Amino acid sequence: MAKAKTQFVCQNCGTVHNRWAGKCDGCGEWNTIIEDDMMGGIGGGPGKVPKKGRAVALTTLSGETEEAPRIFTGISELDRATGGGFVRGSAVLVGGDPGIGKSTLLMQAAAALSRRGHRIIYVSGEEAVAQVRLRAQRLDAADTEVLLAAETNVEDILATIGEGKRPDLVIIDSIQTLWSDTADSAPGTVTQVRTGVQAMIRFAKQTGAAMVLVGHVTKEGQIAGPRVVEHMVDAVLYFEGDRGHHYRILRTVKNRFGPTDEIGVFEMSDKGLREVTNPSELFLGERNSKSPGAAVFAGMEGTRPVLVEVQALVAPTSLGTPRRAVVGWDSSRLSMILAVLEAHCGVKLGQHDVYLNVAGGYRITEPAADLAVASALVSSLAGLALPADCVYFGEISLSGAVRPVSQTAQRLKEAEKLGFAGAMLPATSAEVPKGANGRWVTIEDLPDLVSRIAGSASKLRQTPEDD
């Protein structure tokens, strides 16, 4: 008889090793590697004999659904991020830093759904019932019919939520506290997290109840536990923000039933989270239009246009190696912009420290911000404030050309709505509104942008005697 194959799995990060070792090569933790039978895992276990499968009923794609496919919470920012509400029978994973407001958001969503007549069950594995009630009172949610339980055992949770009428939404806070009798390991380990999530997803698919799972994040910002959990669920939402700022962003990174680039913006207050219907006004609220090195970027988050200020500071350095500090943007992309400016425009920044910041703690992910970043850098180096009523967007290639970006019309429309009369955009942009009142300036390449900014600087620095 062939010898059963075994593998060694790290209980902290899930890295698979061929043999046991004291230190994991993936996460660097000690004494976290245990032996795992390859015949085990989900649906299997040590010593189990494979049984003969049973045939399941086949059906067609056509057919009617008995109930509405989505559950609308009435919180428009949450519904936007989920693609129009929670889908029945789906599993949603919500991650975020400790104390960022995950439990607050889900408590407010549970209360809103309960007021709409839905049966909601909130299971807390980190707080006692009295603690959850205190938070509900602070959020004005104590008067709702949300059903509450404090439990961490998977089998007990399934037995509880399976009694009586089927719930419309089940919230599990959090998956790292779950443990099952079928897995012989501590709560929070790879095996326990995987087993607990699999059981919750199975319940959601069989009953049609929407399942929301809260997950902790690591110091790198990734959801703790095995990455297979993110593949198992139907949607992954990250609740992010800086504790030094009062706003929070719910960002969609995976959604099988909607777009994956939508965001919902909230503002944290003593009464919980408040929706921000116009994030552009929030990020531009404290803008100084007369300061050099500031450019307004017209960005897109899914279907929503967002205007945010990009700030740059270029200062001579006394160090042998100039500093490059970036907050809210990709540092490698900043290095690329600096190289293109020096190679194609003659802008020498090798003896200058460069600091780049996105105002309000916002994080930009799209390459369309290249033109705004380059404008802010040149503006700071020249000591010239850019026009206060102008927005910038466009992608810069290594050749110095300015490439077009998508959804130009939506960006310009949002800029006009907020009082911006001008825009600098790629020359080959499509969907530019015809006959608009705005002053659209098309840029073909990066030297064209630098010459326009330098020309404005020379005009402003002229004295009456020079004329």
C-alpha cells in the first residue's frame, strides 16, 4: 500500500513546505508549521475512506427566481460599493484595520435593513452582548429588531441561525475568532479559518441568506489568514482610511455580481458613519489655491468622478542621495515621472528632495494622475501657483507622450459642477464635450506641459519696465 503523502502548512500565513522547519519561509514566524494530511482539508480528514459520490440534479440557466435578487440597505454608499445591495445567497468578506469602523458600518447596515422588515442576525465573536448593545445605543440602532448572539463555535452558530425563519442577512464578526470541533487547531489558524468560512458559505448557498464576514488585516494591509478565503467568497470589500482624518472609504476589490472599482465614502462622527454624497467637496474643502505645487486631479472611482488635490514640494537637498517621500500614490510611478521630466524636458531634480502628498489622506490608484503629478512637480520647482480653476488628468508614457484615459466626459462634467472652468487633458482624448463653456487645453507631450507652465511663469515675473 502506498504511503500517504503529507505536507507541512504554516498556521499563520498558509505557506506549504515539503518538510518541517522551525521558521516559516513565507512570514518569518517561528513554530507555526504543522503536519497536514493531503487527504484532509475541506471535505476530508485523516483516515477517511473516499465514498462513492451521488448524482445531483441538473438544471438550466433559464428560470424564475422566487425572491428579489438583491437586498437594498438604504445606505446608498454601501449599496454602491456592493453593486446595488447584498445578493441573496452570497458571501461578502469585509476587511480593514482595527478600529477603522467595520463593526460600526455593519451595525448601521443591520439596523437599516431591520427597519425595512428584514430578519437580521448579528453574531459577535469579539464582544459580549452588553458591549454590542452599548454600540447600538450610541448609533441609535437599539430600537430595531436585530437578533444578537455572542458565540465563536461554528456548529453552535449554524444551529442558532438555522432555527426558525430563514434570516435575510447574517453578520459574523469576525472569522478569526471562529473555531470548529472538526479541526484540531487553535482559533485563528489557517485550518480553523478555512473550515469556518467554508461552513458559513455552505449555509448561505443552501438557504439563500446573505452572509457578511468580517476579517482582520495584517500590517501589510492584507486580510489575515489563507488567501483561499478571498477566492471562496463572492465579494471582498476593504474599509480603509487614516485615523488622522474623519473620512472612511469602502473599496471593492472583488465582486462577482457587480463592478470591482466602486467606492463608498463615509465620514466618521460621534454618532457613527455618515454618508458623503459628494467626496470631491470633502477632499477640496481646505484647498489653498495660491500655493505653488498644488494641482487638482480629476479621477474616477468606478462610475464616480472624484476631484482631489495633489501636492508636491521640491526643495534643494544637502544630502548625497535626495529624498523621495510619497503619501497616497505609488512611489515607483513617481520615480518614473521624475525620470521622464529629466530625460525629455530637461527638468533637473537630481539635487532636490521631492515630497508628494494626496490631500485628505486619499489614495490614488489609476495612472491618469500622471499629468497632475507632473504639473505639481514643475509648479513647485518654478515657484508658480497653477490656475485655481483648472483640473489635470492624463497618463504619461516613457517617451514623454501624454496618453488618453477613459471617461473623459464624466471627469469634465464633475469639474464643471464644482466650478472648475479649465482642464488640461491629453490631445487624443475621446468623448470631449462639444460646445462646452470650459477652457479645455489639450497636451500632446510632457515638454508641451512644461513649456506652458514656464511660459506662464515668465509672464507673471515680467515687470512694467520690461514691456
